[in-house]
Amino acid sequence: MKRSSLVALALIGALGPLLVAGPAAAQSPGVTPTEVKIGNTNPYSGPASAYGTIGKALAAYFTKVNAEGGVNGRKIDFVTLDDGYSPPKTVEMVRRLVEQDQVAFVFQTLGTPTNSAIHKYLNQAKVPHLFVATGATKWGDPQHFPWTMGWQPTYQTEGHIYAQYVLRNVPNAKIGILYQNDDYGKDYVKGIKDGLGEAAKKLIALEQSYEVTDPTIDSQIVNLKNSGANVFYNVTIPKFAVQAIKKAHDIGWKPLHLLNNVSASVDVVLRPAGLEASKDLITALYLKDPTDPQWRNDAGMKDWLVFMQKYYPDGNTKDAFNVYAYTVAQGLVHVLKQCGKDLSRENIMRQAASIKDLALPLLLPGIKVNTSPTDFYPIEQEQLAKFDGERWVLFGEVYDAGKK
Amino acid sequence: MEIFVQQVVSGLATGGIYGSVALALVMIYQATDVVNFAQGEMAMFSTYLAWSMLNAGVPYWAAFFATLAVAFVGGLLIERVVIRPVENAPVLTVVIVCIGLLVIFNSVAGWLYSYIQKPFPSPFPEKPFKIGDVFFGAHDLGALGVTLLVLLFLYVFFRYTTLGLAMRAAAQNPVSSRLCGIRVGWMLALGWGFAALVGAVAGMMIAPIVFLDPNMMSGILIYAFASATLGGFTSPGGAVLGGLIVGVVENLVGTYVRFIGTELKLTVALAMILIVLLVRPSGLFGRATVHRV
């Protein structure tokens, strides 16, 4: 008896301070006067590991922010875990981040299937799920998911832009579509169909899909050419975009070629596919491409290169994902600054939903970040560009999906 | 009609890819009785070595043969260091070790070379040529030619050379072979070496088509298994022919059978594996293996 009561006393002694500290910490978990803890998952291993560089570049950017004194005097503690692009693992990791590591919020978790898996959980737990790294449309739904916010223009928005371009500029359009058979590909297809409206049925000659596991998409390209299409809507990830551009060129198919933004990198896609074959491609852009010579003397791009050399020397300076990460990290730092002293989860969400005309150095000129309590799509502007054999030449005006 | 011919030609081109990897699978199966799941990744890794040499300015054919040599030694070492300790373990253990190798090669390649795909040069002319309305890729034809050459080499090697016969004997009946004075352990190691070499040829022929990245073989390997199963795991010629059949059938079914379309192409390959295993487990050209119990 005596011993067990001693144990009980010792336990109370040990837990006491925790119990007292508990309520204060519960008000804003993950936040101390000197630090704010942020959680993230990225695929550092597995089939999608090409995206892993985003997580590394984010971490590098926060190291830079900390070296420069942090945000409002607080250092950023960025905890990023490997989920291998596997949704069950994402759930496990994010629960760990929220329940064990007690992060203030979750930021830039990568992937559509992976974010879908934690969407409900984070909203039930009322943990901000900020600027997710996917272009699916479902992330901007403040009514049902007030704790989740997207970042980049959605795939559907981009589809709209191409539809408008085709309707205005191609009189007898016959559209051939190649898309990846998953949420990403289908979002893009829905975008162009919605944009074409009534005309969609008449204008779309053939739709061909491919699976990520397919070794080649030659057969699909042959069918698309054979359909007589004079517009090629190419919704493929870089691996297949390279093949599609080359194959279409090789079999002498010269349609108006609309290439999705996902694969618009000059060095990663166009150069391997052949600059000659890539000539006259059209895409929609919102970021500056680090391999595009027109930005060589751009101040923002120069700063980025200095950052890469100093804080992420292993990173690839040709990889647009590193530009993407740099820009979204700047967006977050802007939100944290705007929060001032109050880093409660409610205030973080409130500030994320009140960004006004934020211009960031690596967004294309004229493109601004805007959010409101009813608008959870931070970037909604894109501009069309045509490849001239060396660089993307922007043309037309900046399209704004927010002003529909 | 034109579309039919173009789909067949394009199917033969991709089929040639499947066949060349299937050939490496058959090679190692014949020589060591192991189905090597890491075959594709080993080939991918060899191709990266070739890429590094080419990037450093080594001429194509010098890099090509140097890669073959390195791949051969690499395969040999893998057998000695990794496979040897589990030689007498159950099949499942060997399979798991191979899958471990697969993951290791994939990750190391990503770590060393990044996941951004790279163009890989072809020794054949760039320009496709046209007969009637049908386009033929010069590289596709060349790659198929190389695969057939490798096939011929393997056929002669396994049938007419002492070393080839000794390797087959060592794989099929290690005990008797050892009694005949064959150094079974070394034969198995040589088998891994040759399979890695055949895989390296396949990798260097495939990379110009699908572009080089650490995951370039993951999809192809599944089709290669379908090809090898269809042709027979004991028949190199069958494996190549199996590859061509899979490539063409996949394209034609994807084009002409509405409900399958392009969405179920992979399923076609898997269904082929299943049907062959149910109806004729030794494949079209394989010998039925009989085990005395």
C-alpha cells in the first residue's frame, strides 16, 4: 500500500507540471515564444520521389528564414516526413505530426491521393492544412472544409484557358486528347470540356488515356493522329510528355499542340524531346521557368540562384519544382508575418484567407496571390505562352479564373 | 488499313523492348533457376553508367562495351555477395532479396542521378523513314536487330560451348554437375554476370525510346514477365517472340476492342500471364520441366 501510494505521488509530481502547462499549450499547439512548428509530408522515396525536391527546398528556405532572424522573432521548426506517395502512410505520418509532434499546422503536403486521405482528419481536428501541393479542384471548398486551402492554379482552370484559346483561334477545331487515367488527368479533361461548353461533343475527335505504368504511349499517339485531330491536348507528366512530343513529330503529326503546365519545363521536357519538335507548343504558365533564358537577368531569379547555392547546393537549379517550393514558402512566410503575435490555428487560417494582391518574385509579372474567406484558391491567374524553339514567349493577357 | 499497319509496327517496336528485357529474365532463369525481379533495375543502373561515360565524352561504342564489361562484373559480384548467402534458402527468400535489390538500385540511381529524365543517344539514325503511309523508327528497327543478335549469341553459347552447357547443367542439376567436376558456384555467378550484360544491352536500347529515369523499367518489367511467361521461361527465342506478340496484341486490342481501350492495356498483359499459366504453364516454346520427387 505504502509503496503504491508513493508511486502515485511520484507520478503526480512528474505529471503535475505537464497538467498545468497543458491548457496553455492547447491554445496554440506547436507555438512557443521563440518557435513555430510546421508539419509536412513529401515523397522522398518511391515512384513519385521526383517531387521530393520540393520538401527539401522548403526546408532549405526555412533555414534561410531562420538564419535571417525568423518570422516576427520566431524560428520555424519544419518537420518533414517521407510518405512515399502512399496515402495510408500519409495518414500515419500526419497523425504523428499532429498528435505526437504537436505541430501548429500542416503545410504543402504533396499529392492528390495523399491529401485526400488526410482531408477529413485535419478538418475534424481543426488543424490548418495550408497550400497543399496539388492542382486538384477540391481543395478550395471553405464551406465544407474550412481548414484546407490549395495553392497553385487548378488543373480545371488551366483546361478552361485552353478551351477559350481554341474557341477563339481555331475555326475548324478537331481536338485529340491524351490524358493520364487518374484524378489529375480527368480534372484537366473536365476543365477543357467545361470551357468548350456545348461545343465539346462536336469538337473533341478522340480521347485516349494511358496508365502511369505504361512503358510507351506510341499506340495512343498513332490513334490520335489517325483521328484527324488538328488540336492535340497533351495532359501528361514529364516522362510521357517527352515521348508524346517526340513521337508526334516522328510520325509527322503537326497539330496545334497544347501541353499542360505540369510538363512545361524547358530542360526537363522540351530539350530531351528535341527543341525542333517542341517548336510552337503552347502552354499556360504562372511561374518563371529557371531554364528559360529570358529570366537570366531577372532579379527574382538571381536571388533564387543565390538561395539555391547557399542553402540547397545539392538541389537542381534546372528543376522548376525548386522554384515552386521557393515561391510557396514565401507565400507562407507572408501569412505568418501577417499573423503578428497571434499564432492560434484560427488566426493562421484567417490570415491565410486574407491575402491581398501579393506579388512574389518568381510568379510571372502581373500574377498575384489573392484569397478571401470565400476564395480558397490562392493563385488563379495564368498566361499562355508559345515555345519559339528556345524559350516560352508569353502572349495574350493574363487570364484570371477568379473573375468569372 | 493504314492505322492497322501503323499499330502493328508500333506494337513490334514496343514488343521488341519487352522481348529484350524478357531475354535477360530468361537468361538468368536458365543459368541459375532464379526469377530475378531486380533485372530491370540492374539494366536501368547499367544504362546510367553508360550515360555517365557518354556525358564525359566517351564515344558511343566504347561506352557501350565498357558498360557491358562493368555490368558483367557487377552481376558477378551481386551473385557472390548478395545471392550466395541465400543460395540454399527457400525460393521466397531469394525473391525477397531480389526485390530488395530492386528498391536499392532504384533509390541509389535516384540519389546519384536525380529523378529528372535524361535523353539517351541512339547509335542509329534519328530520322524515321516512311514506306507508303507507315512510319518506321530507325532506332526501333535497330534495337530489334540488336535483340536478335543477342538472341543468336545466347543460342550458340548455350548450345555449342562447353561453358554454356556447363552453366545449364549447373542450374538444372547442381549435385550431378558438381560430381562431373563443374564448379557450380562459379557457374551461377557467371549466369548473373551474363544476365546483367544482356540486361545492359536492353537498357541501352530502351533508353532512347522511353528516356532514361530511375523508374524507366518499372512498367516494362511487368510486360517482360508477360513476354517471358508467354514464350516460355526456358526458351530465349520464345521470350523475344513472346515480347513481340504482347506488344502487337496490346496495341490492337487497345485500338479495336472498345471496352478494353487504352485503359485496360496492362490488364491484357496480366491476363496473358494468367491464361498461359493455366493452360500451358511452360509457355509456347518452353520445355515442360519435370521434377523427380
